[in-house]
Amino acid sequence: MQFICYPKCSTCQKAKKWLDEHNLKYVERHIVNDNPTYEELNQWYKKSGLPLKRFFNTSGNLYKELQLKDKLPTMTEDEQLTILATNGMLVKRPLIIDDNLILVGFKEEEWIEKLL
């Protein structure tokens, strides 16, 4: 299982602590140093069944600077995936990526249900 995070993010720190407390094995990936590619994001999005907007870090500064709140509704899926792949700070985190599971963001109840 991959744990994709931004180490300075407090939510990512909580999620990592939760994984460790539950003795779950994972490979950590720094979302900025190793930004998800267009292909990865497309695959995760399709596998997750979630709306593509869920993959955006809507509270991030870069999202706000680029005014994506106003632009996303008129962008194609391809354009959205392309912009997501440009910078890890645009991607909602943390992400759990496993064979048959994609979790976006840290919601403890969801993680308990899906990972334990």
C-alpha cells in the first residue's frame, strides 16, 4: 500500500500516526518530490469512483491562486487531470493507494471501515 503525503501537513501527520498505531504496512511517498503523474491520477480517479474534484486540494494556496474554484466547472476531465499532475500541492492528501482501494483525505471512520 502506498501512503502519499506531504510530511509538513498536519492531516498527513495524523494519518501516518494512525497507520503506525494500527500496524499497517505502507510505502511513504512525498507528494511534492514525487508528484503523481497524469496516468497515475487518471487510474486512481477511475478506480476510486469518486468525482474528480475530490482529488483537488481545495483549501490549498495554489488552488486559490490559480482560481480553480471558478475554472474547474468549465474544464474537461483531461484538462483537470493535466493541471493536477503539474504540482503535488494541488492534490488532496493524504492518499492511500492499494490494489483495490483508493482513499482520498483522512477520515478516520472511513479508514477504519476500509483498512481494518
